[in-house]
Amino acid sequence: MTSATETTPATQDDRLTPSGEFPVEAVPPPPERPGITRGTWIGMAVVAVILALVVFFGIMARHGSESTLQKDTAIAAIPSVNVIYPAPSTLSSDIALPGNTQAFTDTPIYSRTSGYLKNWYFDIGAHVRKGQLMAVIETPEIDQQLQVAQADLKSAQANLDLANTTSARYQNLLKTNSVSKQETDVAMSDAAAKQAAVDASMAGVRRLEQLQSFEKVYAPFDGIVTARNTDIGALISAGQNSTPKELFHLAAIGQIRVFVSVPEAYSAAVKIGGKAMLTLDEYPGKTFEGTITRNANAIDQATRTLNVEVDIANPKGELIPGAYVFVHFKLPEQAVSLMIPSNTLLFRAEGLRVGVVRNGRVQLVPVKIGRDAGANVEISSGLTTSDAVILNPSDSLASGQEVQIANHIDESARQMKKKEGAQ
């Protein structure tokens, strides 16, 4: 049994309206969807603008980089060069050339006769006077030959005396017709033949006496003995079929000759009679004055130099033969001369050239060298102090070629120095 207050579930019939229809229940509307707000739209627009700007500036930056790369490539294609400006020459007005000293007279002393050395009287370094006895040679063979020749001369003289007497007698007898003319002529011819024999014997004696006189070796001039190549007892051979041996070497050093090879470029400045100064390492700070006495008057084809002789008085014997010296020649002063490094020169078939940068392009300028100082050369014509001369130019360098100067700092520094000098 159920309670009165207990409710029972409603049935379908209970929900019917009086008209017999089911009641229509109101359906609630679906929940409203959330929309895009205005703030969201603004944010999206800002993001879009930022992205557009990023893309735009990226494209512009890339375009600028490509343009810069093209410009850099074009600049890099132009060769860069270092330049230097010619400076006034600092070379002195003279030129120093190496030379070798020689004795004014230098003679080896040989023996004219064969024998054995008996004595010598001067050794190396000795000063001798002309005519002094230097050595004595024993010549027993020559002595014996001279005695034989003298005996032959006496015999020939005796035969000549007899022939002369006979000829005189025949001539007197011919006057009285005591002898025939033929006999007289024979006697006179015999006397003439005997005279010739005497003359020949006398010549033989004089030759042997001359050879005997060569037993004594005398100094032919004043000088010093620079070598002695013999000693007592040494065999001296002076025959035609033997090699002569030098006994002494004698040099006259009262005056010294110096032979100098002068380059062809300076040959015209070397005048005979001009003065030249001599310096040696043995005498630092001291000079010797000499005179240009002669030259070869011909250029050596092998060395392209002129052989010049300078004579220097040497009364104290301070200069010795064979010394290495420097001879200073005075050169004429030149009006204008500039100095540039040797590594700026270009040797071309058309002549000597240097590369000069003018208005950003190369011009090959012909130049003439005045003097060569090794690392630098003196230019006598072709350049000015304002010319930018290219250092270490390539062999392919050509006129009109576009170049750029790399060492602008050096150029600016040079301009500043010029301004300071002007002030």
C-alpha cells in the first residue's frame, strides 16, 4: 500500500491537453558563438604590416648588397699599384771606381848566360840603384870558349900580317915586272881573305866577352826587389832550347800607375791631364792626388768600359804595386737631376721607360739615366718631381691602362712634407 502523498510518474495520457493534443514545450535557443573582436583585427593588421616591412627591407638590403658587390668587383678588377715621387739627386759630383796599382816599371831579371849562381847580394824588399851588382854567375864553359876564340884571333892576325907583307912585296916587284900581274892579284886577294878571317875572329871574341860579362847581373833601374827565385849553386840555363829561369823581379815604385775601367757613360768626362783622387782602406781619411795621363781611346766590347791610366807620385813608397784602390773622378755638374729607385725601370724594345700614373691611367715615359748608384739611379731627363712613378711595374704594363694607387697614405704624407717645407 502506498502512501497518499506518494506521487506516481505521469503517463502519456496525463500530459494530453483538454483538446487531446500534446503540449508544445518551448525549445531554448542555442548558445551564442563568441566573434572576432576589434582588438584582434587591429593586432592582425599590425603583424601584416610588420611582415610586409620586413620583406621589403630584406629585398632592398639584398639589392643593395648586389649593387655593392658589383661595385667592389669592378674596383677589384682595376690593378692597384704603389707609387713613389722622384726626389732631387743626392749623389756627389764625382764617381768612385775600383782600380789596381802597378809599378811604373816592372821587370823580371833573367840571366843571358848559362852557368851556376856563385853569389847573390839583394833579397826581397831591398832597394837597389841602377847599375848595382845583384848576382854573380860562374861560367867555366864560356871562359874556355873565350880563350879558344882569343887564340884563334891571334893566329888569324899572324896570318894576316904575313899576307899583308907578301901582298906588299908582290906589288913592289910588279913595278919592275919581276912578277906577273896574276901572282900579284893572288897575293892581294889572300891578304884580303886573311883580313876577313881576322874580323870574324874578333867578332867571335867580342861575342864571348859579352856573354862573359853577363856573369855579373846588374840592376837595370832604381827599384825594389819583389822576388828572388834562385840561390847559390843553382844551375842557370840561358840556351835557346831551354826555359829561362827568372832570377829576380824588380819594380820601380817611385811613381805608380793605376788602371781604371771607366763605364762608357762617363768616358766623355774623363779628360787627359785632369786630376783624380786615390783612396785606400789602408789609409782611412787620406787621399793621393794623381793625373790622368792616357786612355785606350777605345771602348772594350766585352765590358763596355774605357781603360784609363792614372799616374801618382809615390816618393815615400806608401803605395805598393797590386793594391786595391778607389779612384775618384770629378764629373761635370748637371743642372737638374732626379733620383728614383732602380726597381721602377722598364726595359722595352723601344728603349728605357718608367710607368707614371696620370689621371688614373698609366703612361710609359722615356727617361735617360745620368748615373747609376746601384739601388737608385739618377735621371737626367724625362721626369718631374710631381710624377707618380710606379714601383715594381709588371712586364705587361701598357700605356692607357687604368690603375689605382694603393699607397695614398704615403702620398698624403709627401704633400704634408711639401707644405711644411714651403712654410
